[in-house]
Amino acid sequence: MKQIITLVMLLISVAAFAQTEHLKIMGIPIDGNITSFQSKLQQKGFVFKSNKSTPGEREVYKQYSEKFAGRNCSLFVSYDRNTKIVYDVQVCYHFE
């Protein structure tokens, strides 16, 4: 019985500290479809550079360029080919 109570208390404490706000980059939530995400990036000044996909895979990548945190960078946005939902953003800085 003590083990069950301990397990329930553990699950309650994990749920209490769960993340409630979604991840953001430059104030843009990393969720939703690629069309709306792309328009929000372009409003921030990012320029679309290329679109890459791997044959047979569900992943598609879009590359954007602009300044982020005061440095030139490339932003790689990954989304699902079928649902068009954004699930990953990577920032690569260009060192000059």
C-alpha cells in the first residue's frame, strides 16, 4: 500500500512541474504548420534560402538566413511532410 501511495505522489509531483508553455524562438512558438511559422519568421526579417527533403523520409527542412542574437546565422526548420507541423528549429552561427 505504501508503494502505491508513493507512486501516486511521484506522479502528482511530476505533473505539477510539467512544462506548461511551449518552446519559442524570437517569440515565435515552435508549433503549428510550416506556412504560418514561415510567415512569422519572414516578419522578423529572416530570408528563405532553401528547401531540402530526404527521399522516403517524412522530414523536410527549410533554411533561413538573418541575424539572431546579433550574429549572422542560418535557421533550419524541420517539419513533417504529411502534417506540415513544425517540430524542430536549429540555429547555426556563421563565424567570420
